[in-house]
Amino acid sequence: MNTRKEEKPPAFYLFIGIAFLLLGIGNLTLLLKPGSFFELILGLSGIPAIIGAVILLKEYLQLDKQY
């Protein structure tokens, strides 16, 4: 049985990429002056969020060229 892959509109990748970027920047600010171990972990979680944002925004640019 073949399943059809649903394609998401390019705006999906743009909005989610911007949201991840803002989330990552917000989390990275906790690294400036962490008050506890939990804030340190949250600050470090900003790094993968920013990497994910870059990947999503690159995907947006590739899909934007196709349309």
C-alpha cells in the first residue's frame, strides 16, 4: 500500500523556523547568568533549537524556489 506524503506549505517552515529561533535565543539568554542547574540546562537547550531553526529556514528557502 502506497502512502502519499503530505507536503506542507512553505509558510509552515518559515513560521516554525522563526519560532524555534526566538525560543533558542530566549533560552541562550539564560546562560548569561544561570541561577540554578535547571536554568543552565534550559540555556543549553537553546543550541539545538537554533540549529533546528536554521534547518527549517533552509528548507523554507529550498521550497520557496520550487513554487
